[in-house]
Amino acid sequence: MLKKFLTSLFGPPPPPRVEFTDPLLGILVPEETGWSASVVKGDDTFRCTIGGDRQPDDALLAHAHDIFNDYTSFKKRVKDFMASASAEYPADVRAEIAGLAIDNIALFWPDRPNDGMIFFRGPQDDSRLWRCDYIARTPTGLGCDT
């Protein structure tokens, strides 16, 4: 009875999101914030999260493909940004930042296909979450949550 009433008010629920296979990123699994894939590029393993409604957004996938196809340059730009952004930090913090690795490249917003966030991973016992914004395909705003 309640289900019929809610359906009459709001319409039927959308169909569940399903896995999506991308030729470069592999299998993207639906998650709360979009679809996520574990990606291996050279010696690096990281997650790539893509936003979208019923399937990963085409423009965000194209952006992820650009990153994947030129990952060496992307990684260098990120490392250069991190070194520059932490230049005024104490030596121990600079060393910590220099040791971070890309953990998740998150392209969440279909209405902003050139923006996202980059999350980093440190040592296993680290309770800090380092991340930066990624605006107009440029890393900016290094920050840390504890």
C-alpha cells in the first residue's frame, strides 16, 4: 500500500546502476559517488572515480582517458604542484608530502568535466587524508584532513 502511494507521488524508482566496462579503465563498479575502477599504470595502482547518473558520464570518461593516456605527464604535474605547494612547510611535512602517492583521481561532476579532486595515500599507519582540488585540469589547493 505504502509502495503504491509513494510510486504515485514520486514515480517508480530508477533502475539500479550496474557495472560498466571501459576499454581503458576496465570494470567500473557502481558506488555512492559514481563508478570506481582500480587502475594500474606502470608501477602505480590507483582508483579512478567517475560521476554520472545511470552510467559514467561520457565527458568525464574522456577526461579520465586523457589522464590515463598521458599518465606520466599527469603524475609529474601533480608531484611538481605538491612540491611547490609545500615549499614553505617544515622539512618533516615536506618529506611526508614528497612520499605521498596518488590514491584516487575523482572526476565527480558531469557539469564540470574538467574539474575533480585528487586524493593521496601515505604510509599504512597514517590517519591523515591529503588531497587537492583539480580545477581546469590543474592541481590546486593542497590540503589535509586529520
